[in-house]
Amino acid sequence: MKNILYIILIFSFSFTIISCAKKSGGSSGSSSSCNNSKAFVIGNAVTEKCSGTDCPVSKIVIWDLDGCMTVVGESVNGWAVDAASHNNSIYIADDAGFYWIVGADNRIEKKQLNYPSGYKNSEITGISVNSIGDVYVAGMVVKNKKELTAYWKNGELVKTFSENADWYSEKNVGADSNGNVYIPGWRMKSHSVTYSAYWKNGNLKILTSTYDGEATDVDISGSKVYLSGAHGAICDLPCPVTSGTLAAYWQVGKGMTKVTKVNTAGYPKRWIMRSRASSIHVEGSTVYMAGDVDGFVPVYWRNKIQHELPVKYDLDTCDYCKADPIDISVLDGKVLVVGNYYDANDKVDYYYTHGEKKAVYWLDKQLHILCNSCGSSYAVAVVVMD
């Protein structure tokens, strides 16, 4: 139905508050103050309108839900890839091989990840802070021309590992108060089935053994560990299929739960081919996931029940439009989803006719576009303060 748009930006670092904009239904207006300090969207942005080669470098930024944007900094070879919070501070993983700590007083610290002799940075994929304040960063490193999955604790490299097969660790990492580290991903052997998997302290744990699957995100709630992802038979047209690939979550030690397949965007459920959860958040016994259906309908799930998220374009006619949920949380009892939005119908100016990528959030199913004054923007995570 729709091809997934993959957005790659190159981003950089300095600290200032750029603008305040209060949103209502996605439109921007002026605001005299920036007071919404309970929840923040972390991402990257070209902080002014531009076109073609006239664009300045992108910057790592933090938005509050009033649209106030704080520029955290420039990182010539990297960009923000994930974020977490602890004790009213925001921790931002940077693909250049370090992480930033933005305190409640807006004090910024830069923490370099340690690379022992022989190791080089390949990719940073996630960051987590456990309940006692230890910072864990996950990613990939290269040693002797071989790529390895890796994780760090408080900047020091703890472990590297690989599999005798194709494998990949997805964005995000989780760590419990005992220092157990969980990294979601997938593993494939001999170009056959792709297994949903995760690594606990670098040791492979297979979640599924039939059909294709993946684990995409991890959340730790008390002593319970949850992973999001997808699993099921691949269905290409012609369908229908009974189930197809469905978004799913796993509680470690208790098996898999798949979402309920329903009619979506006017299509009967028998024609829905696949769904995928990209993120997970757990509060008490309630599991929230964000993702998409068939690659073009943005949704979230509360436990197994699907809720469509609105867009301003026509899902059927805008072939290159895309709304991509990235992360999910809950704010004052309301579901908060952040993601990235591309409307090909939007014109930047007369000559530059491509729509701009925009960071967005949905609060209680209402769409809000962040930074209409930006050239482009990209969300990577949401944090809700304790």
C-alpha cells in the first residue's frame, strides 16, 4: 500500500532557547512563557526555514509541549538517537559516541563513551537510566573490521558480543536496578526465519521460533521486563490472511501477546497485512505501544486494543505522505505519542516544492506539529518527568 519513508538527518551542538509557540490542533502562535515542563520531546532540527543547500546544520533540541524549543548543541558527526530521564534530568544519546545530560537548571554535561584500544564507534542506538541512576548506552562498535553489539555503563564499555548469524539490536536499551541489561532485536540463521530476540547481559534469548518477527523496544516496570515488536506470517497481495504479521509484546518469562486485528483506515481487517509496534511503555498492568498498520496508518495500542492517530492528509491519495510514531508515554492519564510527519502536499516555497519532515506529537489523539518555523525536524523520544 505505502512504502515506508526512512528519514536520515545529519545533526550538530550549542545551548539556547530558540522559540516558544503554543499549539492548538497543530497550528502555531506566539506565547509569552514556556511553562509545560512535565513532558519533553527530544530530537533534531534545522532551526530556521531554508531550502536546498542554504540550510544550516541540524541541532539536537528539546521541545516542551507548548512548542518551546531548547537547542542543546551541535555535534558535527552525530545526532540525537534516543533519550531517557531520571531525577528531573534528560539524558540524550548522541550517535557520535557520547551522551548529554540536561539538568533541571539547564546545565549541560557532555559525557564521552570510552572506547578501549582497538575499538571504534560504529553506531549508538539507545540510552536508559535505571532506578538507581546508572546510565546505560547501547550501540555497535568495530574491532578488527568486525561489527559487534556493545553496551556501556556510566561511559565505560562493559561488553561486546555478536552472533554466528545475521543479527541486529534495535533502538533502545533497558536496565533494571540490579544492573541487568536488556537489548531488543532479531536474529536470522541461513536466510530463513527472522527470530524475535533480545540479549540479557549480552546473552541471546530467542522469543519466537516460527514465522518472522522482531523485538523493537524494552520497558522495565518494577521487576517485570516488557518488549515490543511484531510477529507472524508475512502476507503480500493477494490476501486475505487470517492474521498476517501483528504487533506484539512479550513479558519476559510469560510469553507473547498479539494485538487485536481490526478494521483500519476504512479497510476491512481481512485485508490488513501487517502491523508493527516500534515502542512500549508500561504503567501498572497496562501496556501501551505505538506503531503503524501496513506501514502507513499511525496507531497506538492500549493493551491489545488499537487506536488510530489522526493525520491532516488523505491516507489513500497521498502516496509519499508518512506519519511514523516513534515513542509513547502517558501524561496525566492521557496517551502521549511522538513521531515524525511528512506531508508531500505542503510546499516550502515556490521553487522548493518538497514537504518538510516535522517532529510531531499526539496527546489524547490530538495532532500537534512541532516547530513550524524550523526548516525540518525529527523526533527520537519522549520523556515524562516523575
